[in-house]
Amino acid sequence: MRAIDCPFGFSEALEFDPALAGFTERESLGTIRLPYGDSDAWLVTRFESVQQVTTDPRFSRAAIIEYDYPRLTAEPIVSPESINVMDPPHSSRIRHLATQAFSQQHVDRMRDRIVLLTDRLLDEMESEGTPADLVRHLSDPLPQHTIMDLLGIERAKWPRMQEQVHRLLVLGAGNRDVARAAKQDLTAYFGELVTERRKAPGTDLVSLLVEARDGDDQLDDRELAVLLLTLTLSGQDTATCQISNIMYLLLTRPELAEYAYAHQKDLTEFLHELLRYIPFRKGVGIPRVALEDVELDGVLIRRGDFVHVSYLTANRDPDRYPDPHEIVPDRPVAPHMTFGWGGHRCIAVPLAMAELEVAVGRLLDRFPDLRLAVRPEEVRWDTETIRRFPLELLVAW
């Protein structure tokens, strides 16, 4: 079967990538060729099939490390020691220890801090007057400030961290050396931070992770440094994009804004429906490799074949979500895949949801007449990274 070249560069507002949509219409799996990597990969799109690949031990993420695996970025974003490329039981051990820091109980205690950070940013936006850029004033800084504040990173170092994270996520062959250097710099910094917290623990998230244990088991320094890099990337990446994307939908779809204002006290299920609908990234993420022959969706995947799953298409699977391309505010709860699935589901989901609930909730509460200050077609969208989000969102009130 001939592989289809898929640069997956589509970035028109929050429209669904037609290349991905085309794969959902096939009767069996197709193969794709991504911009980087030596091999083609199978692309799995149905919800149940994605669910199988992400939970079946015959498909391994750990095994991809020895290969130049198919991907969208010039430099692999993940480190070989990252939890994102581990398989159970090793990944289960680290997840068990790390999730102690992101329990709902801990996040509930963090919420007041998130509200304080949000209100400070909105105070600054309000004082500058209209039109104001919601991306610059809230979407960009809040997740960054939140994760760096929780990690106990000195405020003076925040700009450096933000710049290095951006360098790591940029697409393009010319960015390979820059991205590699950024990853090394961030990992080294977190290694130093872990060493400091082992000597003098505080009340921050790093200290909590340093002290997390299961019996006599603890995370070692290298595991912690890579985990902190992963948390910094995912913590900023998802929430930053989704605050802007959610607000874009509310600002351009009056019926959604009306629903949100009417349900300010409990936005969680509505936000999950928006997260299901939003194509939050370009293309696909980290692949898996088949450890043995596996039959799936009418094809035989051979041992050694790479397999990519699409959380985006899974979120639009009509067999799971009736009218999948519509936003149904009161849709019956059915877990989505925006935060991943199985053993690689994001461990910081409670924190990400707290950020989204606070950001959207405080905006609705403080600016009941918030509106887009430009025409929707004038909003500029990111074309440089693997993410989907508006570069600027000018609002008035």
C-alpha cells in the first residue's frame, strides 16, 4: 500500500484538517509519510481502534527510541527517559509516584493560587483598556506562570523558560539544532532544581515530587528532571492553546457564549465538550511500534511497523459521538481523547482543567459583555508549531 505524504500543516482557524478527515472515510487503515523519520506509519483513526492501540502491550512506545521514527518535528520532542516513551510496568511506577502531586485534593488547594494569578493578569488587561489581546494578557502567561509558580522557579528565569519551550515546539528542519539545544538546556536546569530541592525542600511541586514515594521507591534525579520537562511542555502547551481556542469559539458563536454565561457555576462538562470538538494540534504525536503481528481494522500490521493514532479523529468518531462535528453543550458525558488515553494519558489533567475552569470562569464573571474586536476572518493563527491556536485574540468590553 502506497503511503500518503502528510505534512499536516493545516491551520485554518479551528476547521478540521481535511487530510485527517479523508482517512476517517476509508474502510481500512492507511499509511502515512511524515516530514521526518525513515519509515512510513499506519494511521489509526476510529475511537475503539485508537483505544486498543493505546492500551495493547503489543504496541510499544519504548521501542521507538532506537529508530529515527516518523514525526512532524525535526528534533524528537521527547527524551528517551521521558514517561511519554515508556511502557508499563516502568511507566506505571513513575505515573503512580508523579500523580501524587496532581491528585484532585492537591489541585483543589492550588486553585486559589490559580485564581490569584488569573485575576492579576486580568487586572493588567483591564487597566490597559480596549482593544486588548487575550493571548498576550491571559492565554500565554497564565499556564506558564501557573506551572512555573507551582514548580518554584524563580520569576527572573521565567522568560528564558518560555523561550526555550517555544524553540522546542517549532516545526522545520532548520530548527533541529536549536530545538536540541533547548531540550538540553531545560533538562539541565531541572536537574539543578531537583538537586536544590533534595537539599532544601520547600512547598513547591518539585519538592512534592522529590518526596513522593511508594514504600521505599522514589523517583531518581534524572527521572525527575525529565518528568519536570514533560510537565512544563504539556502544562503550557495544552492550557495555553485551549484557553485561546475556547474563547475564540465563545466569541464567534453567540449561542455558545449564551450557554456559558448561563452555566458559569458549573462549566466542567461544557468545557469537555469544547475540548472534544477542538482540533488542538496538527496531525499526530508520538507513534508506537508493533512488537508482533497484529490484525486491526481489516489490515495486518507487521512486527516492526510504526503505528500513529489520531486523537483528533477519535474525538469525531460518529460511532461514539452522535453529530460529532457539532458542539452539543449538554451532550451526555463520554470521555474524550484530548488529554490522551491509556497509559500515556496526561497525568496533570486535574491541573489543566482547573486552569481552564478558572480562566474561562473569571473572564465570564468579570467581562459579561466581552466581544471580539476584529472580524473572525482577521484573526491570525499559528503556522510554525505543532499546535493549533490564534496568535492574537483582540477583545473589547
